[in-house]
Amino acid sequence: MLTMGVEEEFLLLGPDGAVVPSAPYVARAARAGDQVKPEFLAYQLETTTAVCTRLDQLRRELTGLRQRAGDAARRAGANLVSVGAPPFAAGPLGAVTDETRFRDLAGRFPGAVVAGSSCACQVHVGVPDRDLAVEVLARIRPWLPALLALTVNSPFAGDRDTGWASYRFHLQQRWPTFRPPGAWAGAARYDRVVRQLVGAGAALDDAAIYFLARLSARYPTVEVRVADACLTTDDTVFFAAVVRALVATLIEDSRRNLTTLPIPTGVVDAHLMTAAHGQVRIRRGRPADGSSPAGAGAVARLMAKVSPALVAWGDAEEVFDHLDRMRLDGTGADRQRRAWAKAGTPEGFVDFLANATVAVAAAHK
């Protein structure tokens, strides 16, 4: 069974929706070591789980870290919220965390500082063989739009509905390397491309290569970075389970020498834009044999692809139950839009976001 770990990024918002630049204080107050730390902007936090093999273990990690960070945020007069972009145009949106690397990033890419305000959910899957991991990156390219469609969670920015389901995706395109990985032949070629991008000034260093899926600069993992920050813990567990099952399936495809049709990057980009606009339907279905009906949507094809791995690991029931709930309740973006219409005030909307972020889903209490 492949290992997995998750990095979640969060915003700190005041009751009125203004960003609160107190991430360094909140990270210290959480008393979780490197598992809770400040991010690029001073109102962003990142949490990092331990390496996990089971979904219940991952859920405990995610829940505990959200609760620690949420408690520390409240002591700083802020709310911990898990959304892909700041919903309100209030507070010091350009406040960069006072660390050398973050200052260097802001100095090198001043136009991308606003993109740095967005938050992601990054899933790591252990693949120690770097050549095999690079092949997984090539094979994952056509599945990135469906992964994004499952996690869109940033419809609001600047006090308004942007019309996007993932406004984060739109913002992140200001970073030069925010793009799908290439279909590279092995780790040596991947490393060469990374060196060329850093040398050309398109990235500060290896860790600032922002491919939608990449080899981690720190761990022996494939790191899938396409997703918005997920609204609830259950959303994150679901997404991590799907990503791990997909990586495992693509590894098996490689071992069986299954060929895949090359998909031009322009086509992948177009499908990503469709997903970011919320135009990919999440359909019901529980294919257990890896098949999908002709003409099925991107998400249905993805779920058919990963079903055998989910069944083999005992994760299928939980994953498909969550997918059924998403079909009824919608994505994070859908739920945010309903809450926005109902709340009527920034205070009410921030309360909704904070409660969704830290609450433990009723089914798992």
C-alpha cells in the first residue's frame, strides 16, 4: 500500500473577513513544530501531516492539525478558514511573511504576490523510484482536470462572486511554472528541465517549481498540487484517497506497459479551464470493475479508473459515499455560494467557513 501525506494551506480571517497577518504567532501558539508553519503571506498557515497508510489515520492527523491551528488562530483574534482565495478585499493582502525566502520570492515575482494569497491542498504519494515517479507525472496529465473539478473551492474574491469555481487556478497562472508537467523520459530529463527553469529565472529554486504535479523537492514522493484548499476534513480525505489510488493505478499501468495516447498540453490546459469554471459535472456512479459508460464525464472516467485500487485497499465505500454526498451537496464552491447567499453579512460567511474548516464531520465523530 502506497504511503500518503497531505499539506493543507489556510487563511486567517477576522470576523469581518479581513485578512489577519498573524501567521507566525499562530504557528508558534499551535505548538505543533514543523507541522504548522507560516506560509508565503503573513495571513497564511500550512499544516503537514505525518506519513499515513490508512484513511482513518490521515483523518485523525488532519482533524488534529486543523483543531490545533484553529484554537491558536482564535487566541489571535482570527478564524482559520480553508478556501482557495481570500473572499474579501480587506486587510493587508500584500503582507509577505518576514522570512528571507519569501521576501526573495516577492522581489523576484512582484506581480505574483496576489497569486500567493491563494491556498492549495497538496497530496504526496510515496514513489521512491524517481524514474517511475516521472512516468507517473506523464500519465497523470489527462486526469488533472477531473482532480481539479473535485476540489474547486474559491468562487469569491474582492467581495464578489468571480464567476469561477476555482479563482485560485486563475490567480496561480501568474507564476511562470504553474502548468501541467511534461511527458518527460525519466528523472534525468525532469531534473534538466527544472535546472533550466531555475536558471532562466522562471523559479527561485527547485521548491518554487509549481507544476500541477511534480516530484517533491523534499520527499521521495509524487506531489499533486492541482487542488484548491478543501473546505472540510472529509473533502481532503476523499481527495487524498483518490490521488493515491490514481498514482497506484498509473504505476500498475506502467508495469503492464500500457500505452497512453499523447495529449497536447493545450488540450489539458483547455480542460483545466473548464474545470476551474465549474463546468465539469460530478455524476453519480459506483463502477467497481474499472469500466465507465461511453461518453461518461471526466469525473466518472476518473472514478472508474481508480475503482479497482480503491476496492483492493478497502477505501471504495468511503470514497463513493463521499462522492454521492458531493453529487447532492455540490463542490466546496457550490456550498460556499449557498452559504454566501444565506449569510447576508461577512461575519455570517466567515462563521460558515470557520465552522466547516475545523468541525469534525458528523459521520466520523
